[in-house]
Amino acid sequence: MRLLEYESKQVFEEYNIPLANRVLIKPEDNIEEKVQQFSFPAIVKSQIAIGSRKKAGLIEIAKTEDEAIRLCKEFFSREVGGFKVEAILIEELAQIEHEYYCSIALDSSGRRFLLMASAEGGIDIEEVAVTKPEAIIKEPIALTKGLDKEKAMKVAQFLKFEGELANQAVDLFLKLWKITVEKEAQLVEINPLVRTPSGLIAVDGKMILDDNAAFRQELTRKLREQKLSELEKIAEREGFSFVQLDGEIGILANGAGLTMALLDVLSEHGLKPANFLDVGGGASAKRVYEALKLLFRMKPKAVLINIYGGITRCDVVAEGILHALKEFENPPPMVIRLTGTKESEGVQILNDAGIKAYRDMMDAVEQLKNIVKN
């Protein structure tokens, strides 16, 4: 799970990592009232799940309250790459003497973490890695030993920190490691970490938490619940693999590979899926019913069911479909393709109810195209 900047900084604050003064504004807040709490000039930063916010025009300096209010309203109206601005952070301008990069990141191939740092901060570390790889230090951290002061000091000296500044850097690196361990993070990053006349300040922050640890990590569990849409919460509760998209065709299939292939086929034929939904193997009639119930709530133009029966039985799927159609008034048009285990029985169940089921995927797609055109 990727945290937004303000969420990362809330964790940083918990661990006493130095930050600039700031105020957070949510869409439901009174913008004018919040802005009046701050002094200007200040930097206005959109909180949105994309990279390169500055290049996208989502980070700007406001010289006055009126300018900050205008920027906040403008940012909240923006959508970039399908993402909307979730919040806005207004921060005091740091007196930047130099910008650095530092992070602790999981190196899964090496089964270890890396403490990485560079004096080339403020830009994408990937760019530095390509153009100036010698400008990055990567110190391995053994899971059994953890990060010690000696290794942290080595990184501080690589950045040419001396005296009290070196001690501040060591303290900061150790705090990043503590966050990594205690929050079960895969990445804890500060870019840029800036040197100011009063010391080091984390101007931006990024964190990636391990979703698999949500059952024991309150922060991960809480943030995931906040970020999930109502439909995603239903899918998680029912155990479906579900992703909401921006199309008009509801999708129900079994098997991640089959579902992905289906999305590709639809796209090639000019049809836009409204979702990815893998109902899983061995799906019961109830499970199929719950999946359709979820899709019907999306109000798609049509629903395409694509079942390849292996462990999943086509006759059981057919029973789940009929249950859903009986329960809901005015369901969207449905195109069904069944093949595999108990295929004949499943097709017969649907035919007896006056519902056509296709055995060939492309026949089903052609029928779907006819429905959408009309």
C-alpha cells in the first residue's frame, strides 16, 4: 500500500523526524478557514496517488491567502491519470541550502533491506541511478542485525555531513529503520531531505506498507479501509479479486489469467470493461450470486460472464446466475459463455430458463457488441 505524502508525514511526526510546519486540508473542510491558519508565502501541495506532481502542475507556491485558496479549489477540481486530489498540504517554505535523497527499501532479490542515500536529491532517484550511479550509496541491512550507528555514520559521511549535522543524519536514518521494522514497510523514503540553517528537514515523504501485514498492523488496516471504495470493501469481504475500471461492461470470470485475457479481447473489439472480477476457482452458486450482486450495483450497460469450468462447475454457475436474476428487478443485459466441467448441464439449465449460453468466446463478444450498439 502506497501512502500519500501527508500520510507518510503523519508517521514521520510520530517518530520525531523533523518536518516543516504544515496544515492539511480535506475536500470536506472549509478551505478559507484552514488557509487563514497559515502564514504566506507557502507551498501548496496536492495529495494525489501519482508521481511527478510538480510536473503535473499540482505543486505551486502561493504568495498570499487568496492565491492559496484559489489553488486549493483548482487542485480539488483536478483529475490526473484517473486519480483525484484527496487532500492538500500547505507547508512553510524551507530555507534550502542543499537537497538530498535517503530511503530504506526492501531488496527482495537479496532478502535484505538497503539504506540508500545521495547528495543528488529533489529528482527521481531512478534518473540519478542511470546518469550518475556513483552518486548513490547503497548499504545492505541484514534482517538479523538491523541498522547500526556505524553503518548509518558511513552513509552520513558519504553525504559529506560533519559534526552535529552528521549526528542528525545518523539519528534520522535510525528512525527510518525503526519505522521500517515497526510498521512493516517495504519503502520509507525522504526526497528531498533538505539542509537548512537550523538542520535537516524532511520536505517530502513516501512510504509503501506491506498489505500482507494488515492483520497485525493497525495503520495498514486502517488506511486500507479508508482507501477502499464501497464496492471494493464488498469484494474484499466476499474474497473476490476486484478492480473497478472506467468502462461500461461488467465482467465476471474465473481465474486471473482468463480474466486478463478477456479484458484484452474486449479492448481489441472496442469494448470498455467496467471492472476486473475474478470469482475464483470452485465458485459456489452463492459466490456467483454475490459477484453478480456486486456488478449490478455498478449499473453497467451489460454484463459478460466468462466461465471456463475446471474445479468450477458450469451447472453451479448457472444456478447462481438464475438466483441473481430472480432477486433483482431490471438487471442489465447479460451475455454468458460457459465451457468445461458440467458444461452441457449448465447450458441446459440456462436454456430451460430462456437464457442463451455460448460455448465460444467470440460468439459471446459479438453478441455483446450488438447489445452495446443498441
